[in-house]
Amino acid sequence: MQNPRQIAFLALREVHRRGAFADAALDRAFGNSQLNDLDRRLVTELVYGSVRRMRSIDFIIDKLATKKSSQQPPELRTILHLGLYQLEYLNQIPPSAAVNTTVQLAKENGFSGLSSFVNGLLREYTRLTPPTPPYQGGAKSVANSPQQAETKTTSNSPPYQGGTGGGLNSLKLPDNPVQRLGILHSFPDWLVEMWLEQIGETETQQLCEWFNQSPTIDLRINPLKSSIAQIETVFKSHNISTSRIRHLPQALRLNGTIGAIQNLPGYSEGWWTIQDSSAQLVTHLLGPQPGETIIDACAAPGGKTTHSAELMQDEGTIYACDKTASRLKKLKENADRLQMKSIKIHIGDSRHFPEFVNLADRVLLDAPCSGLGTLHRRADARWRHTPENIQQQSQLQLELLANAATFVKSGGLLVYATCTIHPLENETVIRSFLDNNPHWQIEPPSIDLPVQPSPEGWVKVWPHRHHMDGFFMVKLKQD
């Protein structure tokens, strides 16, 4: 099968029909096809973009069709999503091509009798938002693409560029700011409402736009095998553009088209690994020193574990814990590629490790979380979480933190971190822990950071402000 739109349809059908994760469905779809790189990028864009913009596209269907999107046959709804996504968000695809290929898709998948309906709805939308060659579109006012970086071969200079959904305004959005922003940027109301309460309407709009843009790809240089200057020189010789990140001595951000990650110079030699700048901040806050004993309580897939080994000059012992053996296998592969010797794998739930009590100089709890600071990297995450499961997650995080604190020897340190910006998983957990453990206190950061710590002493990274993944981190010490 070589038709990229048909492949995208099959992947999306699996997402909608079986509740599959978008990345897994996409991988399976690619496994049954032989596409060139350009078509693979188109399929990736169509699948991730359609999932991400689902609420916005459903709103268009609700406005233009007699039957609401939820009343459409599920597979026809998926086909409409593909067509409308191209019209609204991909300004390098001519509207006529988007309409005609979507009509053909309907015919090839059992909807010949409704092909005129598909054609009419899509053409009605083009009349509401007339395009301007070269297909910038009246609605497509921002030349930043929602191209995703969930694939292993992504770039920061995507081949498909589109807008932020400005054409939706022609369909009369609700006046209520929660609903308006939720429809315009395609987020559930409860998330938008939470952000509005925390940062206000202007910044909420900026945050939504950030999460719908292409993620950056950052490298962390392995100083035991290379240097940042050496990597810059090698990459430049391969016409790969990079930029440094302030206060992060090992970080390089990739710019432009990069191709397959494993084909970049220095990958197999262990000169660098992929790790977002926010995640690198966490290990610098932990501050591992040569000869120390470190426990990484929820270690897989191992980015912060291997970073700790680098900062310790691979001298000392790091216990890398996780309850999932398959994830620890990936950690071991990363450690082997980076040629780390100080890391010891420990399988199991870190709430049940009595052998670690009072053992560690420093403990890192990179707690399992909702990932709401990395929504730009996970197309369907915004639809999978609810306020109820966030509450459950918070309880688990507090249990993990209370137990991880017992691993710290007298005078040692503990760093709690998450890749979420939800207060229930961050500030609430820390306040509850400190209330229940009065002999612990926050230790303010003693290093220069690109993010200003809060008056309380924790660090919260807002993506739209700091141009990196959303993260929370705090260092704790016993009195």
C-alpha cells in the first residue's frame, strides 16, 4: 500500500475505533507500507495533526453538517477529519487536492453514496476561508506548523506549514473564553480552565499555541566522550545547524532538517544523547558528585540516569530502578551506547525497596505523571487525561516521594521532578510531603538556571515562557 492518505486513515481508524495510541497506530501502519521519506512525513503530519486538532475539526463539522460529528459514521468522521485538517492547517497542499483526495478516500472506504456530501462540506469550508496562493489561506495566518516530533526522523523545519485555526473564527466561536480557546486550539475545557486560573488568558493562548507547534530536539553532550565544541564542529561540517542553551553546558538544540537520529554523527560512538533542556535541568539540580551513591527511583528510559553518570564522571554507583523490565532494557541500551559503567539496574516498585533505606547520598524521584508539560510531543495525551486520574496520579506521587525520602542518608539530598505543570502533581504534592515530614525542607537552587525559582524554592518551567518542555523540580533536604 502506497497511498499516504489511506495509510493515515487506517492509523486514525485504529485510534478512534480501538483507542490505540497514535504513535503505536502509526508504527503499525508504516509496518505495512513502503513509503518514501516525504510521504512518511505527510502521513505522520496527518495522523498526529488530526488527533491533536480533533476538537477544532469536530466543531467545523458540527457547524457545516446537518448531523453533528458525533452522529456521523465513525469512519466517515475520520475521513472528514483528514480533509478538514489539510484545508485548515496544511498550507502547502492546494485546497483542490485536499478536497479531491478526501472524496476519493470516501469512495475507496465504503462511502461512495456520501462522496457528494464530503465534497460539499469541504468545498463549503473553502468558501468560508478562501485560500490565497501559494495556499497560505485566509485562516492560516501563522507560518508555524503543527508538524510533530513523535517520529524518530522529524525536523524543526517541517515540509507542511499551516496556521493556528484562525478560519474557525468565521464559524462564530463561543464568547466564553474557556470554550473559545478550547475549540480554537483544540484542548478540553478542564485544561483550558486550569491554565486560565494560573496564568490568565493571554498566556493561556500562548501556551496553547506552543503545545500545537513542532517540538524542539535537544542533545545532551557526553563530556566523557566528547565536547560541545567538537560536536558543533562535526555537525557544522555535515551542514547541521545547532544552537547552545544558556546555563546548560551540555545542551545543543538542533535547528532545521536532521533526518534519522541514529544517522547523525557521533550517535553510535556515544558522544551525545537526546534529552530536552528541561530534563537536563533536573540532573544539574540534583548535582551528583564522583564517588557518591545515587538512587534514581523511577529511572526508565534513563536520560537522567545517564546524565548523573556523566556528572559523576562515571565514578560511584547509580541504582536505576523501575518496575517495568522492558523500559529498563532501553535504559541499559542507552547506558551501553554511552559506555557507562556506574549504573546498576534494579527491577521493581521503588515503594518496596527496604534495602535502600539510608543508603544514598542523593535520590532522584522523576515521578510518573500526566506529562501535561509535554503535550506537544504526545498528540493524544490531551484527550486521555481527566481531573479524576490526575488526582489519582497525585496520590501515587506522594506515596513514591514519602518512600524515596527514606533512601536518603543523613545530610543527603532528594530531588522531586515531573514533566507536568499541573499543581496537583507538583506544588500540592510537595506541600503535603513537607506537612507530613517536618524534618524536611526545600533547599533553594545553588546553581545558575535559565528559569527563575519561585519564592518557595521550587522551579517550574512554563514552555511558552522558557522555550522548553514544561517541568517542575524541587530539591529537598533533611534538617
